[in-house]
Amino acid sequence: MDYFINVANLSDLEKRGSWDDAKKLLYELWLSNKDDAELAIRLGTECWYVLVEWELIENDNLCYESFNNTLREVTNYGLKRFKEDNKFLSIFGYMITTFPFLFGEDESYEELGKSMLKNAYIKNPTNLITKTLYLGSTSNIQEYILAIRETVEKYDLNQLFKDSTAIEVYFKEVIFNIKNIVKLE
């Protein structure tokens, strides 16, 4: 089971630091099928990752505003089109909650992200990824730790996030890293 759809050549582009080419590839795929939530998620996570890691990646030939505008475009489209899609709500809710300023100047974006995560969790409380992302946005650290443990025990994260793209590595190393659990306890 892959959590994120496989996009040919994406990982290679990222490894070469060709972030703009990766964005263009995903943007063109999304434009060819805008009603595919998986493509919107892929494009959104790519832009979000680059913006979050901006100071840590080679960005001399990149345009911050271009990545941010694309992130906001796909987010705004998704908020209208995919408001019932659990995965969209979970992933975009997480991204918005974590870095609300990337989505707009309005202080209500963090609350929007939390609301999206809560709605996704209410709609599908047995989805462990959704549960973990939602509980991570709450103040209930013990439940969050239990959700991480439950996810790590149920899934082989290397199979769930197996394409080694930037966002998949992020999910394995940041969100579901078992070593992080020890730091939280």
C-alpha cells in the first residue's frame, strides 16, 4: 500500500535538487486532471516541502513566490473540490496547521487546518494516518504518542512511504519516527 501516488521521475528530480522541474511536472499532471485529489495532494506537498525547507535546500534558482502561489492555488481549489476527501483534509489540514503563514496572512488558517484534521478524523477515526495527524494537532500528547506507536506497529513505513520522495521521507523521519516518541515521553 502506497500512501502517496507514485509519480515517475519525481524522486530523481528531487535528489538532483531540480525542485522547479518537480513542481512543473506535478503541476502539469494536476492540470491534466484537476479533479484527482491524489494529484492535488502530490503537488501541494511538494510545494509545501520546498517552502518549509527553503533555507536548507539549494534555492538560488528558485522563486519562493512561485512555490507559494502554486501551493495556495492548489489549496484553494482543493478546499472547494475535495472538502469531503479524507486524505486531502488530513494532509492539507496538517500542512496548514503546521505552517499557516504559507497559506495566507489571516490568523484563522491555523484554525482552518485544525478543523480539517478534526473533520477527517471524525469521518474516519480508524484511519491511523489521519488519527495521528489529528492528534498531533491537539494538546493530548499521550494519545498522540499512542497513535504513532499504533501506526508504526501496524504498518511497514518503508512500504507505506516507499518511493523515497521528499514528503515520504518527511513522513517517515518527522511524523512517524519512533525515536521522536521517546523525546515526547
